Amino acid sequence: MCAAPELTSLPPSLHQTGERVQGFLQDTLRGGPAKRSPELPAPLGLLSAELVELGTAFGRIVHFNQTVFGPFYAPILRKLLFQPVGAEAGEDSR
């Protein structure tokens, strides 16, 4: 996840809160669907119920997309990520 351009124009406290929320969501995805939610940073304690619900829904969507679309995109990603060393950059991969 990369920071949205408008996130950088926020006051420092809101910018830091946004970074903490993004970090929590990334940690939620790293845990996988079977693990429980990661620890929330202390300043986000007031939003804990909402963030856990959001993280759970986000994780389910990502897991669903990996399950459904993974077999389609796996060969494409393999071709893009693991090109032979001698392959030319200008070559069309279709």
C-alpha cells in the first residue's frame, strides 16, 4: 500500500494516524485469514472495534481475490517477475 497523495497534505497528527491505520491493515493481511487481529497501537484504542471489523472485512476480500483470481494471475506474475536474464526489455510478453 502506498500513501495517498492527499494524505501527505494533512496535519502531522492526522498523517501519523493514517500511517498507523495502514500499518494495522498491513499487519492484518500478514497474519492470514486464520490468525487473530494484530495488536492495535495505543493511540488507536478508541477506534479498536471499527478497525478490527474493517481489518477482518479487508482480509476476507483479499483472501477471496487470491483464491478466485490467483490461478489466472499466477502465470502472468511468474512471467513478469521471473524473466530469464537474456530476455529483452522491449519484447512483447503476449
